[in-house]
Amino acid sequence: MNRSEIYDYLFSSKALFITGLVIMPALLFNPGVESRVIQFLFFCLLVLLSGKKLNPIFTILIITIIVAFNLIIPYGRVLFSVGAFKITSGALRAGIHRAVTLEALVMLSKVSVRQDLKIPGAFGEILGESLRVFSVMMNRKYRITGKTFFADIDKLMLELSEGELQRDDSRKTRTKPAGYIILTAAVVLSWLPFLILN
């Protein structure tokens, strides 16, 4: 079995979703930039281990854009200047903090939300459908290129509207004992940077 098949075999979509919810506060309530970077890198590793696709160029581009926008309003100690433009410590840290948080949430969603996720109740159905749409879009992000950006977006929307979001109940599985051990380890390792570095 490849990594994606092992991921589907070991974990149920419900267990993955609950694990993601347990991990999320460790990221969102983490005030340290350095520890958030560690969490982000750990979530990237989880994405790779799950067999999901990870586009490092796209990820770095998003982080760079967010950091650049934060540098427009300088505050804190001036690190260096490029002409009249000043790079300040406060703006740089805030930019990295926000950018890494956003991308870490994206990585966490890639491993904790699966297309066969089913949440009970009317609200749960709406939430589950929204999360499945997000999951499909994240997994197909690598298809979108700069040269044919709008055409790629249009193609993606057509694919989504043609029923690719149907829940695949045929692959519904129960979490295996080894899966529970792995998920527990993932939770502990996700919380460690928050508990140790702050």
C-alpha cells in the first residue's frame, strides 16, 4: 500500500476531524512566532506522510505575499532599509506570524478533513459539505498555474459542479489501534511547541 492508502486504512474521517479540532487551539493560542513555525513545519510533514500533495512553491509564495503586505506599515526596530522602505522587526514578526498561521491551518485541514467526513445534523451536513469542498480544492491546488490561472479556476469549478464532491461511503473505515496511537502522538507533538517554547 502507498501512503495515501495507509492513511485511509488506519484512520476514520471522524477521528481525523476530532484530532484536527484538538490540535487547532495549540496553534491559534500560541503567541510565539518560532513555535508556530515549528508547528507549521510539523503539519507539512503530516501532509507528506498522509500521501497528500504539497506545493512548496505555492506555499512560499502565499507566505511571502502576506509578509510583504505586513511590511507596508512599519513598526518596531528598523532592521534595514531599501531606499525609503524600512524593514522593521515588529512588522516582520507580525507578517511571519500571520502567514505561518494561515498556511498551518491549511496544512492541518489537508490531513484532518477527508471527503467521506459526515457530521450529524442539519448544521453538520452544511459544515461537512463546506469542508469537503475545501478539501477537494486544497488537494487540486497544484493544477492551478500562473499562465492559465483563470482557465484553471474555471476548470476546477466545473469539476466540483459535476459531482466530484459525492461522499465515498464505500471507503468508510474504523480507526485502527495503531491509528489511535499515531493520532495521539500527533496531538502531543503539536502541543509541545506551545507548552515548551512559551
